[in-house]
Amino acid sequence: MNEANGWGEVGLGVLRTAATEAPRHPGVYLFLDESGEILYVGKATSIRRRLSQHAATKVPMSRLDQRYDLVRRVVWEPAADERAAFWREEELIFALRPPFNGDPDQRSPGLRSRDALVPYVVVTETAEGTLGFTLEPVVPKGGRAYGCFPHLGKGMGSRLGVTCSDGYTSFLRLLWAASGEGVRVPASITRSAPMSFTVAAPAGIRDDLHRFLSGTSSRLADGLLQAAAHRPAYMQPALRRDREAALGFFAAGPKLVRERRLRHGVRARVLDVGTYRRLVRTEINSALGLAH
């Protein structure tokens, strides 16, 4: 994490200084006020160019533009690529809820409308050989829970949210296609992130299913596509796209949770919303040199 300090300057002067020092790389940047509170989180394909755009603002066009006078410090974190920058921004907005990013729970309706509705994926054997998948706001007593997944749900508009939510639906379609049930795709898995879905589980998938949803291995996606080879030829291109999208869900959901849990040495496989936010805050606070 790098930074430009502007304790002797105000507002746009701080941004101009930061723009001369920031790298021309993808990443995220944060605006802090005099007390070190994070005001805003942004992402950029070029951090320097984006900060230059902020600094060149002539006429305020947003709440943030109108309050550049509060900015006393700019901090940035380079990312490996554009996708990583977009995902990192969404994670930080979810965890930090900066005042000038707006309320993330309001920006994304549906499951994100309240913290209590950040979902877990719960798998239950509803009958012999039949599995039920539900999105639950809390970990129930029955079934096996995975998560939590802050970017999974209806109405997600960010890149991370779309990757996670649409990819989850694609994963369920692959399960359905591999099961051999029916000839037409059920209506419930033609929409993003259905609240519940029940399917006859293909034989022998339970271990791979657990590894997939716990973020350990994505091998299940390939196995499901192979098991769906009996489906008509006209369905195969769509199923191959579903495989790619399901791998996106794996990366944006289960793998993201597992990597965060391991990075912080958290042994619990299922994270509650407060813990998830705390872990992200710890990451950024450490980089900023702030108290946890």
C-alpha cells in the first residue's frame, strides 16, 4: 500500500499531489479525512489517471465532488489486473461502507437490503439422492452451510456480484443437466441466484460438491459438464458457457471466502457477516497503519 499525504494542503491540492505520485497500474484508492476515517473507495484501470481526473474536477457533479475539502490523505493499492481491482473495490465498500460511496446495501436490492440477508448456501438431502440448495440469511440447524457470500443474491450490479450471482445459477443448471431430469430447463434456474432449487444429484458427486462449495477445488464443474454430455447437441454450447460461469462463481464466492479465512488463520469454515467484514477491515487497516 502506498500513499500521498497532504496535511499542509486541502482538498484538490491533496489529490493533485497524489496524482503525481500514483502508479499507472490497475488498483484501488482511498480518500481519508483528517482523523483517518475512510471517506471513499474507488477503483481504476490506471490509478494515476483516475486521481488526475478527480483533481481536475471543475464543477461538482456528485456528493463526493462537493466534499473534496475533507480529503487529507490519499492511499492506493495496486492490483494484478483490472478484474482484481474491481473485485477489491467491491469487497472494501462492503466491509467499510464509506459515506461517499453511498450505502452498498441500498445500491444492490434483494439479498443485500439488510446485513441479516447476506446469504449462506445451504445444501440439504431432501430425499434419497435428491439435494436441495437454498440461500439462507442465517446458518440453519439442518443441512450443510457454506459462506457467507456477501456478493451473492438478486439485483447485484457490480462485476463481482454479477460473477458470483449469475455463476451460481449456472452452477445449478449444470447440476440439473448432469442429473438427466426433464428436457426443459426449470424456470427457477433461468434467473439469477434463485432462493431455492431441488435436483436429483448425479451419483458420486458429494465429495466434489463439498470441495467446490468450500472453495477447495473447482473440479466439479468439469465433471458436471462431462456428465451432461447426454444432453442434445444444441444445448452443449450453453452448457459450456455455464461451466465457465460456474467457475466464476467458484472464484468470486467459495474460493474468495476460503482464501480470506486461511489468510487470517480463521479455522471456522463458515463465516458470519460481522467476521467477514472484520477480516477485510483488518487487511486494509494493516496496510494503512491504522488501529484495528
